[in-house]
Amino acid sequence: MLARVSDALSIHDGAGLDDEDDGDDGSVRWTRSAAHPRNTLNELSGNEWLYFTKTVLRTSYPAHLGQDLRRRHGANKPPLLMRHLVEFLTKPGQTVLDPFAGVGGTLLGAAICGRRATGIEINEDWVATYRAVCAREDVAEQEMVCGDCREVLRAFAEQGRAFDCIATDPPYSIALDKTMCDGRYDLQARRTDFDCFSDDAEDLRNLRSFEDYYAAMGEVAALLLPLLRPGGYCAVIMRDSYQDGRYVFTTAEVARRFEEAGFTLKGIKVWYGTGARVRPYGYPAAYVPNIVHQNILILRR
């Protein structure tokens, strides 16, 4: 099973990674070699390490591992993207925590590269979807806990649990009535319900304001810090917003809240999944951006 999923990465032996062969077509080509003997972070070769450190990532991941089931979740992330993050930030056999697990993209990505993962998800439907994917695709289920991550994280701390890495894709913001336009277009390019993921009052998407959301993310950050082993990394995928005629730097504000909790911001990767649909927002009178990228915060304890 793992070999079949790995084949979808389209990794080929080549003459090495360079600017003209950098994976912008969704494939990554490099010459595989042994990891450096002093590499204590992961098991990647020098070329693989160099590729990851590029601040822009453009991908065309194939649909796989139950995408037809997972797509019901409007913000599900490709398991191959989560594998890309987890493989750099950990070694095989180490542990990964995702406090906003959704339909299990991080757990699936960790599984196909030999890491152990724990997910927390507030919506029972998404937990059931993840389990259905595992059953159909013959992937061993990782630990998935259904509940408010803030309560579960407190319980984990009381149990003395610790993780080598955190990789997560939290709600980007509160559920906005309208984004990007005057209501003439769908809320999102995806053919899914992105507006409200659940009716639970504790779901961060259902908070009343951006400030409430930022405060909640700060609370989550403070709960995550003691669960991450010293020196461990935390990858947080965020998308900025556009509301009431202004661009909202959600990513920057969330990064600030994580730093206030004790994390150190080490950098950012801009992820662009090719094929994102664009719409003529503002045309022909005003500039309104098509936000087709997402930001990946790389933080460290």
C-alpha cells in the first residue's frame, strides 16, 4: 500500500535539483543520496533538504486516498502535502499531532511516510469520513479523538503526553457571510460547503469576530507548546481573508499569537495548488484579489 501511494509523488532519479527542475509541475526530481550523518532532524538527502527550504511551493497533487470522500470537507488538505511537511520535520517512527484534523489529511500523510499521528476533530462526521477512507483504502487508522481540541489538549497534558511535531490546518477565520465579492459568486471555488463546518458553538469557525478567533488560536497555541518536545517544529497552514473591502492578514495575526505563546517563527512557505479557479472580483472598477495561495507557518519550540 505504501509503495503505491509513494508512486503518486512522481519522484524520479535525475542529475540533481536545480532551478529548471524544481518540482513546479507537481513532480519532484532529485538524485537520492544518504542523509548527512549529523542530520538529527530527518532522513532527507541534501537535495531534498534544499528543495523543502524554498519559500514557494507549487503543486499539482493527484487525487488519491479517498479524495472523493474527503472532498466533502471544503478545506481538506492533500495527504501528499502533509507528507511533504512531516517528512522534513520528523524522522520515521516519530509522533505528529494535528489538533484540527478534519478528514485526516495529516494522519494519512504521516501514515504513508512511517510516522505515528494523533488527530483531534470536533465534528463527528469528519471523523467518520476519515475512518471510511482508511477502511476503503486499506490504510491503518491512526489515533483520532473526537472533541474540542482545547479540552483534549488539556487532557493530553495531564496524561503527560508529548509529540515530536505538530502539523495542522486550522479554520482560517470565522465563517464569513461573504468573501471577496458582493455575493454574485460562490463563497469558494470548491464545490463543497466551506461556510460552516459544524453547528457546534465550540467550533472556532462559529466565533463571532476575528478578535474572538485570534484569542482562541492564542489559547490553542498555549496548550500546544508544552505538548511539543523541546526543539520540535510546528507547521500551521493558514489562508488570509478579504472582508468588508479590506485584506485581512490572518496569517500574520495567528503567527503573532503563537509567538506570544512561546513559539519562535522560523519562516513561511507559500503554497499554491495549481488549478485554483479565479473569478472577476471587482471587475471592471476595482482591485479585489483572488487569494489562490495558502501560507504555511514554520514555528519551533
